[in-house]
Amino acid sequence: MSLRVDLCGIKFKNPVIAASGTFGFAKEFEDYIDLDRLGGVSSKGLTLNKNLGNPGIRIYETPSGIMNSIGLQNPGVDHFIDNELTFMLQRDFVTMANLGGHTVEEYIEGARKLDKTDLKMIELNISCPNVKKGGMAFGTDPVKAAEVVSKVREVTDKVLFVKLSPNVGHIGDFARIARDNGADGISLVNTFNALAIDIRTRKPVFANKTAGLSGPAIKPIALRMVNEVAKAVDLPIIGMGGITNYVDAIEFIMAGASAIEVGTGNFVKLDLMTDIIDGIEKFMEEENISSLDDIRHII
């Protein structure tokens, strides 16, 4: 029996990866979880330059989930390379750098810098607002999505997974755009655009009005989208969206995911991911499953 997975030639000892933005740069969780048991860690979302993030409330709890408006607060790509990357690469998990940007040029320069490191994978977050098009996310504009993926592909030889926005009409179309412009794999889903209102102030809770919804509330929709993408493109998929136990993880694998990421659940139980790894292993033993390939994309 083996939990190992292969993503474009990169070997993961198990399919459980810490999702970007929920696990920092891994060292923040060092006292709470055995980091070396994880299959991988996706870094906090990076931009070319240091970003202070959004003003006002940033996290708001909602039934079966949370809403966030962090605004990609991060120390910038150079700081990550100089101060965080060495720690991550020394651990026994696969390190992925999650890269965002507010212009195509920022994406390109960030990817160039990451390409010079010992990283093996970049997770390209195209859900960022495009400041040159009035804040419309790159990942919801077919033309801009194609441009940013193709331009980043030109400047890096790293394995490139494109993290898709779920806030589109046909997710399979955007998966095909990513594939046709050089993506090696797909990550999905990112957060859903949502609204919360403070009835006392009679205003939106968040300064930016809307925010990203994550957590168990989105799982059934995320699962459906992963399944749609698995049918639309023949690329490895990292599935995520409301995973809080091993059953959720197995569902995503059966829907077509090669690996999974755990995000919001890490805030509820700090060692949740090792519980999920144990649960997957026990399930495979009980069901006499020798490899996750035996159950992948059976739906």
C-alpha cells in the first residue's frame, strides 16, 4: 500500500498539502504539527513587492466557513527567497511557491526570481485583481488568464500549476485556457466571492464590500468543479475547498484530484492534516486499496 503521488515527475510521499494563505511559510506551525509528515506546503501567497494587505476587518466567521479579505499581505518574493525558502526546502515535504500579482509584469518578474531558486513547483494564483482593468480578476477574464499563464510559462522551467478562480461560468473552459498556455497542472478551487452585512451599521462587513468564502460550506461546489475539470483536461489536479477530514479528501480524489490541499480546516485543528493522512491510510487498509490510482477519478 502506498500513499505516494507523482505530480509531473515530482514525488509526494502522500497527497496532503497545506493550502496557500493558511499555513504561512510552515515554520509558524512547527510547534503544533509534525511538518515532515506532510506531502507538501504551498507558501503564503507572494507578490513581487511587499504588500500590506487590505484595510479593515480581514476575517469574518460565517456558518460552516469563513470569509477573508486579507488582500495578499506578504513580505514579497525577495524576502521569501532570502528568509523563508531555505527552512521550507530543508524539510521533508515538497515546497510550492504560490505566486500572485496585480499586473502581468509583476507576475513575470516574480516568476523570473523564483525560477532561479531550488524550488520545484510554482502555484500561479490568477484570482488576483488586475489593476489595469479596474480590479477584474485575471482568472475571470479569458484573454488575461491566457496572457498571464503564457507569459509566466515563458520565463520559468518550474512545474507550473495554475490555481483557478471558481467565480466563472464554465470552469472547464478556464482549465483548457491554462492547459493551452503552458500549465502543467491545475489547482482548484480558490475562494468564492461573497457578501456579509452588519445590520447595526447597515454597511458591508468588509471595506472592499465582498470577500472570499472558504470552509466546509463550499465543499460540494468545489467537488463538482474538480470533477468538471478532470473531465475537461488531462492534467494532474490539486483539489481543495472545505476539506476537514479524510472522507472529504477521498471524495476529491475519487472526483479526479491527484492530491488535495487543506486550508480553512487548519485554523480549527492545528494538526488536522496529519489526522487526514492517518485516515486515508486506514481507509486504504480497510478497503484493500494498494494505490490511490485505484480510486482516482472513478466518478
